[in-house]
Amino acid sequence: GLLDGKLYAVGGYGAGATPWRCSTAELYAVGGESDGDLFTSVERYDPATSARSERYETPGWLRNTNAWEAVAPMAAARSDHGVAVLDGKLYAVGGENDADSALSSVERYDPALNAWEAVAP
């Protein structure tokens, strides 16, 4: 979406869908892959802080928490998954696990509870 006038493209957008709009909410980095390692990690960026930092997912790295905040991890490590927001909840859908097998699972994150739960696909 649009955040502070900058476009963050993750996934896709249907041109015939709802018009673009700016978001004042948080931006999430959900799971992913680095050099073949998959992650359950989830981090949140609050644009109100205006602080920016690099984010790495390497073992032993001690990150500066002034820009990204760790939140509860997902149950399943996944990459190439879809992420969407609906009714204030964040959904992680499908993707691949660390064995390159397709996942049919869906997890839902509730920011008020800082918790993930499995939901029906």
C-alpha cells in the first residue's frame, strides 16, 4: 500500500479494484526467506516514529529496535505466501515451507492481542 507517499508493493493489485489510498497504520514484514532459510518472524513498523533502520534475519544479530518491533511469530515458517488485512486482522495465506512444499494453511494475527491463530482456508 501507500505509506507516507511511498509505494510498498508486496503481492499484487487489481487495477479495477478500490482506488489507492494512503495508510497511516503500521507496516508489517511477515515471514520470508533468506539464503534458503525460512522465517516465522513478524515485525511491525510504525510510521509515526519516522525512525528507519535496516532489518536482518541472521542468527546472532542483535537488532536496533527503534524502528521495527518484533511481534508474535507465526506457527509455520513460510515464504512466497500472500498477506492481506481484513477487519483489522492480518492474514498469512499459503506459501511454501522449508521443504519447498506448498502450504494450504492460513494464520490470522490480532494486533490487539499480539497473537496468531490458525483459521480455515
